Amino acid sequence: MLTTLSIRDVVLVDTLDLEVENGLTVLTGETGAGKSIILDALGLALGARGDAGLVRHGAKQAVATAVFSTPDDAELIAAIVEKGFDVRAGDELILRRILSADGRSKAYINDQPVGVTALREIGSRLVEVHGQHETVGLLDWKTHRASLDAYGGLQPQLSAVADTARKLKDALSRLAELQAEAADAASRAEEISNNLAELDALDPRENEETELAGDRAVLGAAEKALADLADARTQLGGDKLSQKLNAALRAVEHARTRAGQAGIEGDHPVVKSLSDAVDAIDRTMVEAMEAIAAVDAAADAFDFEPGALDKTEERLFALRATARKLHTTVDALPSLRVRLREQLRRIENSEEALTNARREAAAAAQDYDAAAEVLTVARQGAAERLTEAVMAELGPLKLERARFRVAMEPIEGRRGPEGRETIRFQVSTNTGTAFGPLDSVASGGELARFALAMKAALASREDIIQPVMIFDEVDQGVGGAVAEAVGGRLKRLAHGAQVLVVTHSPQVAACGHTHWKIRKADKGGKTTSTVEPLDEVHRLEEIARMLSGAEVTDEARAAANRLIA
């Protein structure tokens, strides 16, 4: 519901803050007092086109703010959330529009900047305007289906159709996917088969690249170490070393023999030195053999198969080459092998899968058609009841020559979540004229009364959530009993809802739960419009004025009292 309307510098209004109550609020006043300004300001806050002429003369900008209590309407709340606002039923929702004197405007929801389009979309869901120049909501045929379904209480049937439509969509999507795969299968099957054969021959393992890289590093280091040990073995165990040691030993032995021939024997120092030299050479020969044995043992410790490094590198290079060819990584080769095998299996079994998918889609279509037929029949029944209800409202509103009908037009081949037909409310305003859209009603007053008749009929279901409704001079061109009928229907429509009506009819004004009087006065060298909520006494005086004119008589007061009673 609309709780507050605040207006700053809009046309003749300087500053105005209005608290809006539930029920029927009537706005009255002299012609030109500014009743339309209130509606223009509300329209501005709801996203209507902003014209620089709405800015009060001498002001820099006009500001209109409408505060709502968010209704418990799931679709409305979903639409607001979709715009990026976190709201729940009962939360305060603030719509604000600032219009500069140069015609530029800014829009806000809950004090966050938004586009005017977003403001208008939310505003149109909160408020319906029915008046001389526009009827928002009912003129848009796209709203008619939801109105008929709500009137008929068809949510269960609609939910069943939406559910079967979703299942049908999924089945058709699956079928289309399989058909696309089948069409591409012939060209892809050979490629997939070749790639899979290559992967099967290669037989890649999980984490194999990391393991091979590690082995390659170890084998490379080992091969270099073995080369170093082979060089050491050559230097230690070659013939040159043995020959030199043996030659040295023989030379020392010869020296010792010659010393003996010279008579140098026994404990002579020369004999002792030559003996030490022979012993040292013997030890050197023994240690050299031990060194050779140690080097050989070290080489034997490197227990690697000959050519292991070459084999490792060949495997690593083969894996990387295959990964590049298939546009993937070595680590992904095992999983790619599994996917290719599954793709090939699906291609080979595609005909069976296609047959099953066609069968499932056909079954889903049958389920949808059955649910849609139930919904169509229910809509036909609701359309008949709504037609009777609207027709019953037209006579008392001086629209006795008008006719109303609900046109249901099937859409060939459509299987949507909202059913198989379009719903349009159509009218014929005079006997013998063809049915047409609602805006074919001749005058603005007739259009507003026709909207009232429809809203009154639709509101006969108390479980339907009604937006705020505004009727601008719905009583134009009527009086007496017709005006009383208009007032009565507005009051009934406002039961449990919120209706604002601009009226010149005392019969309509007398039906209001709340009464605002718009006054225009000159003050401080400028003309301003103000709104005065009337108490019971002043309300009686205002309705008496509407009955009698400028001079309020006792007879007018008595008539006003009877109207209110």
C-alpha cells in the first residue's frame, strides 16, 4: 500500500506531505485548484515521463517521493529483487524522482540510483491509473491473462502447465543435443577413433610426466657419474701404471743387487734405503689395486639398465608430442582417453539414444497437451463467469449498450509455460459495433468507468492482491443514480485495498473513507495549491458545496448528510 506521498516544488505545490490511508480516498476542489497536480507528482515518482513544466516557477528542481509498504505479492517481490533490491513483504519501499528545471531527472529506489525504466517497471506493478487520458494496466493486453487466471483461481492448473512445459523443454533440449551430435558423428567418429587408438597405444598414466621428469634427472646425473668413474678406472688400472710400478720395482731391485756386488751388505744404510723403497713400491701396487676395486664397486652401485635414459626421454617426448597434437596437457591425457572412449560409445549408440529421446519428448508433449487442455477449459469457464460479472456492472454505470468478452486465441504450435492461447479483454461500446481493444471506448470518462466495472468484477475474489488504484474523474458526464453507482463500486473496490479518486461528484465524494480538499490560494505574491484532509464536519461542508455551488445552504447540508449516511 501507499503510505506517504511527499511533493516539493511541483507546479503550484510548494511543500506537501500526505499520509495515505487504506480504503477509498477522494480528492475534491474547485476546477483548476490543482487536483491533477497530486496525480502528476505521484506519476513522476512512479517513473512517468518528466516534463520541465512540472518544476515550480523559480525552483531549481521538483521532487516527488512515494513510500509504499511492500505487498505480499511473490511476483512483485521477485521483480524488485531482480532489480537488485533485497525486500520482503511489509518492508518499506521508497520511490523517488528528482526533476531539474532543465528537464533532466534522476530516479531512486530506497535511496539507490536506478534508471527511470526500472522505476517505471516497479511503479506500474504498485499503482494502476485509470483516467481521462490513460488507463495503465488494463489497456495492456499482456496483463489480461494474469487477471483472468487470478479471477478464476487457476493457479493449480497454471502450475501444472508450467511444470510440464519445463519438462518438455528439457526433453526437447536433450533431443536437439543428441541430434546435433548425430549429425556431426560421421566426421568426428574417425578422428575420435584415431585419437583414441593413439592414446591406447601410448597408454598414458596419471602423474607420468612428473615421474618421468624425475627419472630423467636421476639417470642423467648417474650417466655422468659413471663416465667420471670410468675415467678414474682408466687412470688407476691402465697398463702404464702397472708397467711403471713394475719397472720401478725392477730398477730398485737391480740397484740393490749392484750394491751387494759392490760389497754393500748387512746394516749398511744404502741397503736399508733400497729395501724401504722396494717395500713402498709393493705397497703402492697393492693400494692401487684396492683403489681400482673401490672404483669398480662404486660403478657397480649405479644399478641402471643400459640405455634407460634414452628410453625415459623417448617416453617423455612421445607423451608431450601427443599432448600438443591433441591440444591438451600430458596430465590430462588419461582423462581425455576416457572422454574419447565415452564419446565414441555415445556415437556408436546414438541411434538408440535418439530413439529414446524422441520417445521421451513425445511423452512430454502429450503430458503438456493434457495439462494445457485442462487449463484452457478452466479458462473458458472463468471467462464466462468474468463476462457475466463485468456485464452486470456495466448497466448501473450508464454503459448499458456496451458489451464485454474475453477473446481466447490459440497459438499454433505453442507449448509455453502460460498455456496455448492469448487472452485479450475486448469491448463493443454500441449495439452493432465490432468488438475491439479496451481503448476503443469512445471517451475518457467511459474508459475510466469501464475500467471500474472490470476492476469491480475482478475484485469479487477477495484473495486477489490489488495494487493501489487511481481513478481520475471516473464520474465525468454522469450524475444522480449513475454517480451513486460509481461511488458504491469504488467503495466496494476499496474494501481491503487502496483507491484514490479525483471527483467532482458529491455522490462519489460521499462514499470516501478519507476526504482531501485541494485549495488554491495566492500568498506572498505567488499562487500555491495545498491539500487539506477533512474531518467529518468539514467533509459535510465540502459535499454540500459540491451540491449547491458557492453558497452553501441548509438544504445542501441536509442533502450532503443524507448522501454520507
